[in-house]
Amino acid sequence: MRNLYAAAVAVLVGLLHIPSSVSAMTFQSETHRDDEAVKVEFESYYGVDLFGNVGEPIQAHGYLWMPKKVEPGTKVPLIILLPGMAGMKGYDNRMCRVMSNAGIACFGARVYPSRGMEVYPSKKALPMTEQIMKAGLPSRVADAYSALFSLSSVPEIDIENAWLGGFSAGGMAARLAISVDVSKPFMKSSHDFKGYFSLYGYCISPTKTKHKPVPFKAFWGEADWAFDEKPCNTMIQQLQNDGVDATSQLFKGNVGHAWDIMGWRPDKGGWYRSKKNKKWKRTAINFHGCEGEYDYEKRKITYVGGEINSFAELVSWDNAMEICGKKTGWYTANDKVMKLVDKQIIEMVLGKK
């Protein structure tokens, strides 16, 4: 089923291709599809590192969900979402439908396809570690700011009320973008995000850098391998000490990674809520055991084994688990947590809390 748009008069603003008035129809099916939204193309950078090397220009894209009705002369807030290590896999489809139904424009950046990579469910999709080697955190930050610049031309969007969030590695990228040194090389105008949020992202803090005095909220599950109490609490405290309105919510008990996990329906050509309230065990690299820091004096990532330029190098090592250690946690599909997080994000963006 395709969305209908009240006005679909195409405009060309630089390399942005998008209807000048986009008013999306509410999509009620349990299957989530890209054709609910408008595909937006924009110029971005490949993204090499977070120390000023933005890389070559590329043509990137993502999908924009707009509220069903936008009254003439009014503007709606915007959320830009960044993918995890495995790509979007329907996460933005689901969340953006919720956000647009709440009156918020929502954009899902498609980082891997924008860099020529096929993604699941394609049989040609690269393994997750190879994907993030080719397009890591710098690529996510690049697409966030390039999309922000492009979407500033959409009349119905209030670009002064734009928020950046992400899933897992995308949440890490959103958190790092609060650093002036991280975001500044990728910014194409004076427009910046009003606030940031991270869903089940690792806790890594840049050092010897300034942060923006903006809201930031992190959401974690206690049973997630990406959560570690000491470094995560330290990250929040460091942000607060540097003037960030940083808060967090930890869901106790058996709540793990990706409570909003999605599954693919080949018969429907779309994504669906995956195995509600089920869980899957996983052993992963303990990145907190690497003790990694983005050192903006050295302009390197320092870790227990030395120095590297990019987080992607950490993911790709054959001996990464030996150096950093292992951590076992859970994927847990949890509708209650998912809906609570959705609600809190809506309240933050709409200024209701």
C-alpha cells in the first residue's frame, strides 16, 4: 500500500529531491514499508573519522515520514534517526510511523545503502562487521548533518526544533555529535540539533573537547551487553559537568538490547514487530573493556592496546574479544519498554516534559 500525498509538487533545492508539501497518510497495517514515506536524496560525505576528515562527497538518501496533516503556515518538529551496526532493518520505519502520528516529522538515514552496500534481507548483504568498517560512526554523523541541512528547505519543518537520535551504534554517533569537535567539520550551515537521544548505545566519552549545552537522554536495558554501569554513569556525569542537560533511564531486570527489534516479512515486502516479548542470548565484544576514548588533543582514539583512528578498526580485529574481553547479554523484544521510550521521546520533542 502506498501513501497518498495531498501535495506532491516536486522541487529541487541543491541536491535535495522532495515534494514541497509532504503530508503523509497514516498507515495502519502491522507491516512497515519504505513506501509509507518520501525518499529524500541529499549530498553528504563518506565520513572517514571524527577528527576532521569528512571524506569525499557522496549522494546519500533516507526516508521522510510527515504527519498526516500540517496546517498551512505551521511547522512541525523533526527527528533524524541513525542506524545501528546492522543497518536500519525496519527500526526507523516503526518509530517514524509513531512519531509522525504524534505530529513529528521523522527521517531515517540509510547509511549503508548510501555508500553502495546492500543490506538485509538481501543475500548480498555484507557481514555486520564489514558494513561498519566501510561506514562507521563518522558516516552516521556525516549523514545526520547533511540531512539536517537538506531538510531545512522543507517549509513544513521547524528546523530550530530538530533532534538527533539513533539505535545502538547510531545512538553512539548521536551522543558523540554533542561534542563541538565531532560535529563542526560535518556542519553545512549554522543549523544544529536542539537535542539528542540514544537507544541502547555504548557509553564512550570524548576527552579534551567542548560539549553543547543541550538536552541528551540515554535509554538502556540492564541485561544488554552494551550497558555497563560504571562507564555509562561516568559518561552521563561528564556530560553534566560540561553543561549538557544529560539524563538516562535504565530499565531493570531482563530488558536487553533492541527492545524494538523488527523482523522481515518476505510475503508482504515489509517489516513487522519481531517475536513480541521474546529474548535471544548473545556474546559480543566488551567495548567498555577496551577503555576507549576519543582524545581530541591527540586526535586519536586511545584504548588499552594503543591508538586507532576509527571505531571501525576496533570492530574489525580478529583478536578484539581477546583484547577487550567478552560480554554476554540479551536481545529482548519488549513492547512495554518500546512504547514507554516512544512516549518519552515524543514528550521531549514536543516540550511536554
